[in-house]
Amino acid sequence: MTTQHRTIAFIGAGNMTQSIVGGMVASGYPADAIFVSNPSPGKLEKIAAELGVHTSQDNAEVANKADVIVLAVKPQLMADVCAALREQVAHLADKLIVTIAAGIRISKYRQYLGDDIRMIRVMPNTPSLVGKGMSGLVADDRVDDSDKSFITTAFDGVGATLWVSDEDELDILGAVAGSGPAYFFEFMASLQKAAVALGFDRDKARQMVQQTALGAAEMAIHSELELEDLRKQVTSKGGSTAKGIEQYQAYDIDKISADAVKAAVKRNQEMAELF
């Protein structure tokens, strides 16, 4: 079995599964090696028609055919889904188990699926849906380099990947990258409202804000400067930008961001106790 030709089964056919599978197929992964299951046929029909992968309404059917099983169901459904897989799928210990569900720790999956599984947790974020995701990954000590390489390649198809050392770090990554799009949208919406309040219509204000956000992100990606130094480059002493920045600093934007991330980390840790 080579990394390139592992069969992979996705349990759940939601937007994230569709995005990941789409990225894999677009990158040249053979659609014939990909299986997707879902209880309702609508999403399966769509993904089969668009990507040519195998589909089934039976989780066990696709899981039994796969070398890699990706659990892509909601956390509140995970216990029941895993219980059925443990009962109906042969040789789970020989398969790589991957989960993209938030909150549930590897130790809990061992209770669900057996102590002998090998597992990778992946935390993708919503920009993965447009190929610009940031996925955090962590593996247990039974996962080897070929497993990591396979999953890295799969998720590189929808953005960038970052391996972390443990699940505590994954909680922090989730609070920054997983929740981060919401923080940026909140900030963008506030700039849009400010422009509207000064006379722009909503569409023009949104165009200004989203293109500026895109440009700033591209500059950050392509620059070796620290983010703070990039900010300083745009801030001429005594100019209009400097006056705007003074307002953000007056409200201590660093503390606002720190408090937001800490609150999200705390909630990630609380969620780990719920399932």
C-alpha cells in the first residue's frame, strides 16, 4: 500500500467533506479511491456527480473498504457513529482514523473505538471551503511518518497545514485559526458599518473592506517582515492612519485579542468534557 493509493472513507458528506474531497481530486488523487457515506442521499448525489467518488448511505460499507477513515460528523453524533463502526467494521486497528470534529479528545475516541486504534485529529477552518484553509493536526504516538505525510497532502489541498505537539496546542490553534475567521468577519463588518455611517452604500463599503483585507493578507504572506513592522510601514507619523491606529490602541486591541483567544481556548477545553 503506497501513500498515493490508500483508499479513504469519509463518514459524513457535509461542506467540509465536500471541500476536502474536492481538493484531493483537484490535486490528482484518484476519485476511485475515495468513498463517502451520509444518511441522506442528496449530498451524496451531488458529490458523486461533481467529483466521481463512490458513495453509500451505509457507514460500515465504506469504512470496511478503506485504509483511512475520516470521521466528519457533528460531535454530538460521534459516540453513536463510532459505536456502530466498532461493531460493524473489521480490523479497525489496521486503519488510520482521522477526525475533523471539534472538541473530542483522542482518549475519548479510544473509549469509542478501542485502545488499539491509531489516530490523527485535524482542525480545519471554514476558509478551507474556498481552498484557503488553515488546518491544525495532532497525532497519537502510534501514527507513523507515512500516515502524517498522507494526511498532510490531503489537507494541503484545501489550504495550509500546521502540525502541533499535543491536543492542548490544538485547542489554542482552534481558538486562533478555527475561530479566527469570525474575528476577522466581525472586524470587517465594523469597518463596513463605519463607511456606511459616513455615507457609502453597503455594497461599496463591503467591496472596499474585503479587497483591503485580501490585500493585507497577501502582503503578510509574501513579506518576511513581522506583522507589527508591516503595520508600521503603512503608518506615517502624524498621518491619518496613525490617528486611526491611536483609537485602536486606546481601547487596547492587544488585550481584546488576548481575552478573545483565552475565552475560546477555555470553551474548547470545556467542550472536550461534554462528549
